[in-house]
Amino acid sequence: MSLTGVFAPIPTPFDQHDRVDTARLRAALARWVASSLTGFVVLGSNGEAALMDEDESDRVVGAAREWVPKGRPLIVGTGRESTQGTVGATKRAAQLGADAVLVRTPGFFKAQMTTDAFVRHYTAVADASPVPVLLYNFTAVTGVNLLPAAVSRLATHPNIVGMKESGGDVAQIADLVSGTPAGFSVFAGSGTTFYAALCVGVAGGILALSCVVPEACSRLFELTRQGRHDEARALQRRLAPLARLLGSVYGVAGLKAALGLVGSDVGVPRPPLMPLSDAGIAALKETLASFEEIAA
């Protein structure tokens, strides 16, 4: 399985009673499916997967697979703290129609999460998975770093086909690209450095930014691939302020608020996460104004 392009890590809507809202999910997916996005990720960090139980997670996967057409890859986040839990979630996701799974690093026992521990964990998951596996490194959330040395070893596994690197360290991204086989797809997870990551060889992006301005993100990918670097750099400069607000500044609350502002109601975050403040919404409105023609 070879993956390239721009994927949207879609948020999970919850209703006023804090239940998974599949009707809102369907409406949001209709907008994204109509865009030029390559595919979709459910139950990632932006999907608030860590705040959901197994039954809720399975409902989201089943609903998404029902509404995402075959031929548009559906990737499901199945990372859990234990290897056994990750294998179980991965098998269920495959049964529900996932094309691949995205497995975050376990991070509760941070000091024990060595390269050898990660290699053992991911090898066991990949051995048991009925579908291809992508590694997922998000140090800002997990507190651990899946280093290029571990990724290089794991990339030799026939069922581990790529990874998402959510950090903005372009040097590490370059090491990940150069240290893995040509068919291994490294995806950027930060919209603020997407262009730079493309220049060092990533296969595409899994970007919160692409949920809000999908066409702009797809255009940046295509411009860079075509070697139109002046245009790509100019677009990256336009995208960077919005990417920053949706990422390190406001996170999930910002993404959900921004989607509401562009006409895609996915509600508010699940507690203990807080809805975005009025000041945050005002900042998003101001930044989104220049993308009105793209987000419409």
C-alpha cells in the first residue's frame, strides 16, 4: 500500500448530551468528500480518540466507512497504551472497513519507552493487523519521541507502510525520509511547516488545517510537487497563521470552532477540554477572512 497526498484528521462531533453525534459527522464528511482531499483519518488526536471508549470508537469507524466512498482511503487511529489493546482496536477497525490504521506511541510509562520497546510494540501490532499500519509520533501530546533509529528498523516490516510525524522539526523529518525505504510514506502533521516537509521528501500531510481549508492544502501539495516553489512558498506564508491557531495555540477547540465558522458544525470539544473563548473565536474569524473564497 503506497499513500500520498493530503488527508484530513477529522474531529468527532458530540451532541448536547456528550454522545457521539453521527448525524453531524455525516454532514461534515459530505463536505470533505466533495473536496480534493485524498482521504480521511478518524480517531486521531483531533478526533479526541483518547476521550472515547471502545464502543464509541467503533461507532465512529462504522459511520465513517459508510459515508466515505471506497477508493478514498479511510485511516483509523487505533493506538492504545497496551500492545494488547492496540491489537484489539486494530482488528476491530479492520473489520469495520478501515483501509489502514494509525498507531500513536504509547506514552504513559515515558521513561520505559525506549527504541527497543517501540520496535517490539509496533512489530507485534503489525504482525497481527489485517490492514497496513502507519506509525504516529506526536511528542507534544505523548511526551515521548519515536526516533528515526526506531522508525528505520520498523520500516522494514512488510505491514508497516508509513508514519505521521506531527512535530515541526524538519531535520528529524528529513532523517525519517532518508532513513526509510522509498515505498515508506512519511506524512507531515504540522501545517506550519508543511512546505518545508514536502521539500525534504514527505509523501503528503495529515493536517488539521486541511479540515478547514482543504483546497488550499491540496494546492500547496500540488504546487510543490510540480516544482512551482515561489507559489508554494507564498501559499505557505498565507496558511501559517491559521495553521498555528489550529495547532499549538488552540488545538481541538480551535479546529472545531473554525469549522463552525466556515459552515461545518461539529460542536464543541468533549470535557475536560473547554470550548474556545470569545477572544479565540475573534482571532480565528480575522485569520479566516483571507480564506473565505477557499473555505466556502
